[in-house]
Amino acid sequence: MHNDAHVPNFEQPKCFINASSQHQVHDTMQYLERIADAASEILKDKFQYVSDQLELNSKQHQAVKGRFVSYLQEHVLSVSTRLATIFTGRRAPAGILVVCLVLLKTG
């Protein structure tokens, strides 16, 4: 029988013999979990660069999003002040500006 296992230390076939079927299943599942843990460590190491890149992209996304929200807040403030001045002939009341900013933050 040819074993295609690619997990170090788990290349050899393993046989579990136990009088209790409950213990048989328990022992088998424990062994399979050990194989899965070892394989998981191999994959974590192998694909660490992917995880690192995803984390970097997430940080860059958050930074861009923060700059964009700041940009929008500045322009909404500027536009709302201009519109209020155009329509009323005077500066916008503070309440109008606050509503615009709250909408940006909650949206």
C-alpha cells in the first residue's frame, strides 16, 4: 500500500485496535487531529506571505478610508456653508453643519 501523506512524522500507516468502539473512535479522532494540527502548521508557514499581504492591504484600506472620510467631511462643511450663504445670504447655522457631519459618520 502506497501512502501519499505529505505531513512529516505521519508517513507510516497507523492501526488502532481497541475493544471499546468508543475508545477506538476517540483514539482515531485524536490521531487525525494531530495530523491536522501538523498540516495546519505547515500551511501557515508556507502561506504566511499571503496572510501578511492581506493584513497590509487591510491597513492600507483603513488608511485610505480615513483620508476619504476626512476629505468628504471637509467638503461637506465647505459646500454646506456655501449653500447656506447662497440661499440665506449669511453663514450656515451650526446645526446644519452638525447634521451633515453626523450623516457622514453614520453612513
